[in-house]
Amino acid sequence: MRSARSGLAIALCTTLLAAVTAGCSGDGGGGGSKAPVPGVTDSEIVIGTHMPMTGPASAGYSKIAPASKAYFDYVNANGGVYGRKITYKIMDDAYNPANTQNVVRQLVLQDKVFAVLNGLGTPTHTGVLDFLKTNKVPDLFVASGSLSWNQPDKYPDTFGFQPDYTVEGKILANYVKANMAGQKVCFLGQNDDFGRDSLAGVEKILGAGGLAAKDTYVVTNANVGPQIGKFAAAQCQVVILATVPGFTALSIGTAARLNFKPQFVVSNVGGDYSTVAGLLGAGKPLLEGTIGANYLPSVANAADPWTTLFTKVDKDYNGNAPMDGNVVYGMSVAYLFVQALLAAGKDLTREGLIAAVEKGGFTGPGLAPFRFSKADHSGYGGLRMVKTTGGVQDYFGPTYQTDDGDGAVTEYSGAAGTPPANGIPSA
């Protein structure tokens, strides 16, 4: 028969073991009895991304993540988010879907990131959606306008950032229809959701038979001579490009070699002037008169308060990298992510972050409002037209908004937000 003293000793040991176990299960964020939150401690939030730091899409795009990190470093230097500093792990996937799967697995399984932020590319990110869903990793503000990111029922933790490609295609085509009526229009798009979604938007406005010719390219083949030659043979006067920067430059340069001089109308994805001009080199005058669209502050407007803020952060925390649309994009994404963290609260969880984004209400550098809600995980809902004149790309006309269905393209009259005095959002 067990003695009373023996029974008491066992009971005490059991109590102590339970206490130690409870103490070890805290999330590092203030909840002593809660399960740990991956990537979150009392002092740090670890997040990651996949980016084409090298490879066929690296031109311009390799500047995005360093710009985001620079803004996070600025926030960290000013106390972080509820006392936590943001660590941003940037993984190079070279715009190769197989690489993307490897680096994202590393971020999630080895680095234990809290969230994946702004992973870039339609063909690359599509391949990791199911993996991120299975591991319940917040997948925020994907750097692509694919409609795939707006599937809250199927992918409840994934959200877009930029206007989706169908919205953009409709807005670009709306401009062409209103200002270039009667001209033959051609379309070149990337051979994936980027090109297909853009084409769908264009044809919603111009009609299924509204294009004189259309074609695609693949990023592994740097020869677009056959496609551009086809457009020249069709005597197209307007060419709409749904291309990454390298293929924007290739398309415009190839047209010049063929003495083919259409009006180019370029997607925001591949239309940043500084990036494409750098790729064209001595051929940058070919960009004169090109038309496109944007939705973030223009680097051409130094008086814009967002441009002023981002230029200061760039100088102090990003090695004074040449300012362009990619730097603005990266910092705009980072600003929104800080807003989302603040809205999620001090007791940070993955579920709380997703709920905060779905609640919406964020304002920032964009010219059109976000569309975030439980039923809508897409990002910005509109754009404004831009044109290159005298080597400067800047806005003209109103901001337009629409949907990815059959809704009309309408003018948006709301005013853009302004940054806080210290450049950091508040809770």
C-alpha cells in the first residue's frame, strides 16, 4: 500500500510538472498559457518573402523587397510595432516556380516565419498557395494582380495588393476605346494568369472581336520578334502590353528594329519608366509618348508627401537607391503591413492578423481605395493613367475604378491619404 508521504510527493511533482509545461508554452507575446505563435516573440516578428533578385524578372523587381526592408528598419528604429522589431527574410527564387517552392518551404518549416509578405509573381506564387494554406501561414499582399489571390473561400489567408489584371485591362482598354477609336489594336501578354486576366479585361471593353491580333510570350524565350512581326503585319496602330519590364523593353526595342511604330499602352507591372529606360539604354527615347497606368505616388512629383517620406527612408535606410516605382511599391506594401500588424493588436496571432485585414479600413499612398473584406481579398480597386513626356512619366486625367466582372469603368473622386507626421501609422 502506498504511503501518504509518497502520495503527497507524487502530487507535488505532478503539480510542478504542469506548471513548468504551462510556463514553456507561452507565445512570447504575453500569453503564458497560449501555444507559441511562429515567428513572434516579445521583441521580434519574423516574416519572409520570395523575390526574383536574379533571373529574367529581376530588372526593377529586385528593388522591391529591399525597399520594404528599409521601411521596416525605419519603423524598427522608432520603436517597432508594440515594441517588436520586424525581421524580413528575403529569398531569391529567380522567378522560377521550382525555386519558389523550395525557398517558401524553407521560410515556413525552417525559419518558422509568422507570415509571407509580398511574394512576387503569378507563375511562382501560384505553386505555393496550397502549401501556405495547409500550414496556416498568412499570405499577405502578393506582388501580382492575379485573380487567384482573391479566393477567400478556397484560400482564406491569401490577399492581393495591387489592382488585379482584369481591372487594369479594363481601365487601359477604356482609355484606348475613348481616345483611339477606329484604330487597330493588338495585345501581347505573358503566357500565364497575368496575360490571360489582362486580356479578359481588355476584351470586356473592346469586345471579343475588338483586337486585330493577339499573342503571348514565355519568360524563358527572349525573342519576341515573331509576335511583334505579327502585329506589324496586322497593321496595328495600338499595342497593349501585359509584360514584365524585361519584355516591355524587348517588345518596344524589337518594334523599333522592324520600323514598326504603334502607340504602346503598357501594364503597370512592366511600365515603370526608370526600369524600362535602364534596360533600353541608348534606346530610352523610344519610351517617349508611351501610356500606362499607376495607383501609387509618382516619383516625378517630389512635392507629394508620400514621395518625400519614401525618399527620406530610402536615403537613410536603403543606401540611397535610385528612386523609382519599385521603391515606392516596396515601401507602400511595408506601410500597409505595419498598419495590419497594429490593427491585429499587441497579442499578435495569425488569426488576428487575417481578421484585421478582412476588417479593412486602411488608408495609405494609393490613389484608389482598398477592397479588403471577408468576401473580397483583392487589393486596390483602381488606377490613373500615366504618360511619358520629355523623359518623365507622370499622371494625367482622373483616377478610374472598376471590378473584375462586367461593371462599368467609372471615375473615382476620393482624395488620396497623407502620411502621419512621423511617417509611421498609429493603432
